[in-house]
Amino acid sequence: MKGIVAFDSVFGNTMRVGEAIAEELRDQGHEVEVIDLGKWVPLRAEADFAFIGSPTRNGRMTSRSKRFVKRLRKSNWAARTVVMFDTVLRLPEKERYRERMIRWTENGAAPRLKALAEKRGLKVHPEVLRLEVTGIRGPLAPGSLDRAREFARETMKVIEGASSSH
């Protein structure tokens, strides 16, 4: 199968997640195009599946990742799966800080991208991948790239199962 891994990244953390997903998909024998949305947002994207990622910034996805999802044509993507992922700031341990910050992370980039894609009538994988960064600029929390690879592996089992049943 041919896939796309598209991401926007501010400090490189979401890029590292996207690259880990692409590497895992290639290891499984898929042809994968990696699109760094910080460099360009293509007018069209054609593939059998897509993983789309964004950092969570002020509780939202980036404008480039949002624009990419808006440009996916319903005629192509209503039957092809899109999967969302994001990076999000790890919440502090102290409860008083945690309560203040949760509104900026809880419904972040991946859930919002998923909702946008569903609203547009695209076929969206029900689960999103959310990986924590340990500070504003990162790094990713330990084990995050392994989790990204595992998520890609498990998600592709579902996508391949769905495509073989049609």
C-alpha cells in the first residue's frame, strides 16, 4: 500500500514522531511519502492511507496541518483512512498547575484534526496517537518513538484488514 505521513513541527518533536511512523511503515513494506508541512502544504495528496500530525500549540493544531486536512478531497478520502497524531506538553505533577494547564492540552491537535476530518466526511481512524514532550521545546518523553512505531504497526493491521474485506 502507498501512504503519506504529513506533519507540522515547531521544535522537531512532531517531526521525529512522523519519521518514526514512516520508518515503521516502510519496514512493513509500504511505500511512504513524508510531507513536512512546515516546508510546503500540497494542494492534493493521493495515497491509500495517511498519518497526519501536529504539535498541540495553545490547545490547537497548527494552521498548516489544518490547511492540509481541509485540502484532502472527500471524493478520495471518504474511503481511505486518515490517522491523526500529535505531541503535547506533559502536564505538571502538582495539582494546582495541572488544573490550569489541562485546558491547553486535553482537546489538542490530534483530537481537533480528527473532528475536522470527520466533519468533512473523511474516513478517520477512531484512535489518535498523543505523545508527550517534557518541556516546551521537548524532548519527547522516554519511549515515545517506540509507542509511535507500535501505534503505526497496530493501526496498519486495522487498515489492511478493512481494505482486504472490501
